[in-house]
Amino acid sequence: MKRRSFIKKSSISGLALTLAPSLLAANSGEIEYSVLELMGKEEIQLYGEGIQLRKEAHDAFLAMKKAAYSDGIDIKIVSSYRNFDRQESIWERKYIKYTEEDGLEPLAAIDKIIEYSTIPGTSRHHWGTDIDIIDGYRNANGDVLVPEKFEAGGPFEDFKKWMDENSQKFDFHIVYTDDPRRRGFKYEPWHYSYAPISIPMLKAYRRLNILQLMREEEFYGSEHFTTGFIKNYVKNNILGINTALL
């Protein structure tokens, strides 16, 4: 398998990305986020060993973790900040598996990937606001990020109940709910977002020309991203989230 031939970006394109923040929040009083920052391509300051969140989100997480301890829950982070390169490696590993090992056609492989994994540059984990979490006190064999393990009889049943009752007190909201009307990524009872930062970041992200940005990327499968696919992906996957986070 070969990547598409690399198209060298012009210095003008690079300059446009650099100047983009002024277009995102000029005269609005909002915090400015660059295109590279929103896509996980810019180094940001993260806090906490094994936590890796922006300062405000980090502090709120520690407060939530402390509260959970008193109720016999050990909130453990499985994944938090992921940069573009890390998300790209996840995407390409899955793309190769589904196309070469499982024999799926490219479009079918992409549909399989986006059941749970985001296209590089579009992940909320790029922002330093989102976490995948479990109860560290409970033993669970195999993949821990499986919806059934958070349901009745599963090892994380009590953890899920605690989060349902308490997470919003600390401004953490589940992202991909089990609402049957919601489209996009499947239900993820482990994925939470720190709303005070992620809401304005999503607002800034929605102003970007995602179609154009994706056309500039070169990773396995990206040559199959049509205009219609990207538009549906933005509508269903990026915006198909808990309405409290919109």
C-alpha cells in the first residue's frame, strides 16, 4: 500500500494557517485558538502526570477524582490528550487492518473506523479537554472501553452510576450519549469533556473549512474523502454529540 504522492504545501498556505486565529475571534472577546491548535498540530501546555489536560480541566478532574474516592470509585484516565500524529497512527493502523487483513473495501473500512475513531485533525482529544475514563478499582479483562462493561452487571456499572449523578457538578459531560436519535459515533460511556473549554473550542472549530483542511492531508484512506462524506461527517460525527456540549 502506498500513500498518495505528497503535495508540498505552499508558504502562502502555511501563512494562512498561522494568521487564522485573528479570523476566528477578532473583536469578539473570545479566547483565540489557531487552526493548528484545534487540529492537534500545535504544542499546548498540559498538566498532570498521566492526566495531560489544560490547567482548568486538570484542576476540575482532580476535584472530581477526589470526590469519587470518598465513594469508593477510582477515576482512572485511559486516554486524554492526543496530538495529530497519535491520532493518525491510530487511524492508519485500523485502516491497514480492515483493508489488508479483513479484506474490506476502502469506503467500508472508513465506515468501520468512524464507528469509534475520529479522522486525524478532527478529534476532541486534540484539545486537552476530553478524557476516556474507567474505575481503576475494578478488574476487567481485555479491552476496557466496551459499552457492555459499563452496563448492569459489568465491572464499571457503579462507576457509570456515579458519573451520571456527579460528573456535571465538575463540568464534565459525557460526549457520545446513548440517545437513539443521535447520529455519528457510537455510544461511549467512558468519554467525557470539560465543557467550559471544549464548548468554545468547538465553536471555533465549526468556523474552519474542514473540507479544505482534509484535502490538504495525506494519510491512508484520505483520498476517498469526498465532499459529501466530509459534510456528513461534520454533521453526524463532529456535531452528533451531547447537546449540552454544543
